[in-house]
Amino acid sequence: MSASVERNRQSWRALIGAIGLLGLTAVIGTATPAAAAPATDLIVLPGASSTEGVAVGRGATFYSGELFGGDIFRGDLQHGTVQRLVDAPAGQMAVGLKVDDASNLLFVAGGSTGQGHVFDATTGGAVASYQFATPGQSFINDVAITQDGAWFTNSLRPELYFVPISPTGVPGDFHTLTVTGPASDTSGDFNLNGIAATANGHTLIVAHSGTNALYTVDPATGASSPLVSIASPDGILYESGRLWVAQSFLNQIAELQVSPDLSGAAVDKVITSPHFQIPTTVALHGNQLLAANSKFDTGVPPTADQYEVVLVDR
């Protein structure tokens, strides 16, 4: 086993111990006024005590969540401003998150609570909450949007959860998809992690932190197939045959070219930044990538003085 893989496993083990599976009390942030970014390639989340997810919305809007507090920040990439959009109740978490532009709904993975949450992306108002799995025995990690709804991953069980979105933008009842094949491996401390979908929604792509690999998943059957092996995969993003993988504990983002039949992928380039400090998720806005700096290298929960979103050219 390589040293990088072993460090990766130890880091995920530490994260699981801290996120509530061993009884951690959630850290709750306080409301903070809007703040401007100190540099064009680094946008600070004012008053945040942690972060993990990042997503883009309409126009120049982006969102990031407070991992251990559950709060959601909304920012403007054009003006470099950020404000707290959702002041979550005690015990809530915010891991991966995505915006459905058509409905203007923000979907948030709820970590060890076993939940997923839906908010109005403009007002921050709560729209729906789902209890996907048993609290403390699950970790709802990330979410991907398709034309029909939102898919969530569970890092402790070989399951995906689908929330349909009606043509009028109303989220419906969820259903559970059992993953079979190689992506169903739950022998690691953390397993299914990031998730993405093809434009037509006919194929899902999942990152697996336990096996250091990416897999495709059939959303109709749950059958999975290997796509590519890659170290320390976390959040992922797919668009038009390109796949970006946040390799969190390697402090880099890999850009891959995916074969047209989705049977394989190869790394085209590696993107780095002096600002990266365990980037866990990635989003795309024009020619720039956004990455959330989790700063898990300071501890779990992290102990950094500030948390930010990093912007890099793709």
C-alpha cells in the first residue's frame, strides 16, 4: 500500500470519528454580515467554522456550506461578496451541495444525520428535508442534479437516494437505489463520496474513497462498472466528456478525459494552487473552477482561523 493511500485512509478515519459517529456535538456558527474577498482567487466565508461543499447557481452566484454547523453561505463571484443565507438549527450538517437551475432549488447533503435538505436558492427558505438513513450509521456525502431530480451518496452504505423534481419545481418523495458491483464495496472507512451525472441522466459517476477509484452506476438498476483508478478522490464534476476530481488530501484537482462510451478515463492535467488546503469539492463557472478548502490538515473538526473558496483557471 502506498504512503499516500494510507494517509488518505487515516484522514477519512479521523473524519468519521469527529462527525458524530463517536458522539461529537455540532459546532454552530453565528450570523455574520457580508464580507468582500481579500483577493480575486480566494473568497473568505465570513465567520465560518468549517466548510466542505461548493456549488454554483444562477449568474455569478455560488454557495458553500458550513460542514459542522449546517449553515449555507451565498456569494457573488463578480463582486467578491459573501453572506450567510441559511442559519441552520443545532445538529444540522452541510456536506456536498448542488443547485438545480430550473427550479432554483439548493440540495444539501446532511452528513452523519442521515438527512438531505432542500432550500430556496434565493431566499434560503427551507423547502423539504429527507431522512434517507439512520443517523450515526450513515454519512450523506454529496449530491448531483439531473433533469429529473437529485441523487445523494451515502459513504457508509452501498446506497444512493433519489429525490424527484416535478415539472413545476416541487421535490417529491425519495427512493433508495442499492448499488451493486465494484462500487458497492463498503470495506473502507469512507466509501461512496462525490457524485456526478451525464447530461441526459442515464449514467451516474461516483467517487469511491475506500478503493481510490471512480465508477459508473446505472441509475435504473444500481449496477456499477469501473471507470478509472485515482488517488484520494472526493468531490467530482462532469461536463461534456471532461471530469474534474478534487483529490483532497493531495491538494490538487485532476482533469480527466472520459471516453465517449464511459468505459474509461485518463488524466489530462493536474491543477494546483498555493491556496489549496485540502480541497474537498469542485464547481465550474465559465473558465474557472471553484474549490472548497476544508483544512482537515489542521484537525477534524478543523481549527483554522478562516475558511474560503479558492478560484483557479481550468
